[in-house]
Amino acid sequence: MEKDELYVEQNNQIADFEFGEKTAEVFDDMLERSIPLYRELQRMIGEIASEFASDGTNIYDLGCSTGITLQTLINAIDKDVKFVGVDYSQAMLDKCTEKLEKNGSLGKCELICNDLNNGVLIENASVVVLNLVLQFIRPLYREFLIRNIYKGLKENGCVILVEKVLGNDSMFNRTFIKFYYNMKKRDGYSEMEIAQKREALENVLIPYRLEENIGLLKNNNFTYIDIFYKWYNFCGIIAVK
């Protein structure tokens, strides 16, 4: 995979972060170096999804990007299911198609180009995954998306939600962000790269507090909710219908 060097050179005018061709080329490396415990998180998502997947249903990966999580789901779930990947970026879907084809998995999937801000049709689902995706949906549309997911889930189906979250207190928030940037430095990013990407994401990635994400699920009738992954300002939540 190509190394993420999108922000390695100083730029006096930083554009908003976008998921086009340049990002798609380096996205796998970006995830490996930017998401804490990323491989273990992938393993956990696959393990949970396998537990709740049921024969004859659909497994959705919303915001599937280059298909890492989609491939994780395919590898983990040994049942008669259909996998559906949804993303608004055709460049990401092209990379996803390449990856699935290389792994012999493309025939098990349907890939849909769709902007989740406009909602999405969820049908006959036993598992829906939003892995670091809801934070990129405009807050105005998040409840509508979660409501659609709930309606399309079968009884005892689950949604797996992984998000970057705000700390409950400004002190914790500052501290957790400092720890996160320390991790990125350990993974080879310079302070300039970190600062420029932070600026690019400022108006694009809008995190909620953990309680706000849980409240969003509760407000849309999910009653069984728990946390399965937590690393400073990152959190994984499972909710069951």
C-alpha cells in the first residue's frame, strides 16, 4: 500500500479533507497509522458481526471506503449472507472493487455509490457497520440515518458504531488529543502533517461526546447498548434491536 504523504509538504492554504482519488491511493496506510489498535479493532468488528449475522440476511458496511472492513466481515462470517458496501466516493469504491476482486470476494458483494447524508435503504439486515463514518455525516442528518438503520434491522440484529469522540470535560479532551497526536508521531507523522490534517478535517469531521452517540441510539429505540472498544478519544459501541 502507498504511504500517506498527503500533508508532508507545507501548504499555506489547506483545503477541506475529501475522499477523492489522492486520498483513496493512500487510505489504507492512513488508517493503519492513524487509528489506535486498528488491526485489533478490525478483528473485534469481525468477531461481533459473526455472532449477530444470520442466514438469509444482508450485512452492511456503510462508508466502506477501500473495503478493509468489508473484507474483514467476509472473512469472519461463515453464513449464507449478502454483503453490501456503501460509499459516496467512486474513487474509494474503485479501490474496494480492486481489493475484493484480488481476494476473490467480489461476487459476494453489492457495492453502492450513495451519499449517506441523503439516507440509505437498509433491508433485511442482521448487521450494520459504521466504522468511523457517522462523524463525517452532517449532524442534522445523523438521527435520520440511525432511524433508517433501526427500521431495516431484523430483530436481534446489531449496529456496530466506531467513532472518534469528544471528552466529557475540556481537560480530558485536551489530554486525550495530546495522547492521540503522540501516537501519530510514533507512527511516523510529523507535527506539520498532524497540524495540516487537523485543519483539513476541522469542518468535515464533527465528533460527538460518547453520551451523545449513545443517546442517538436510545432515541431511535435501541435498548441493548454497550461499549466494546475504548482508546482515549476513540470508542466502539454495539447496539442490538
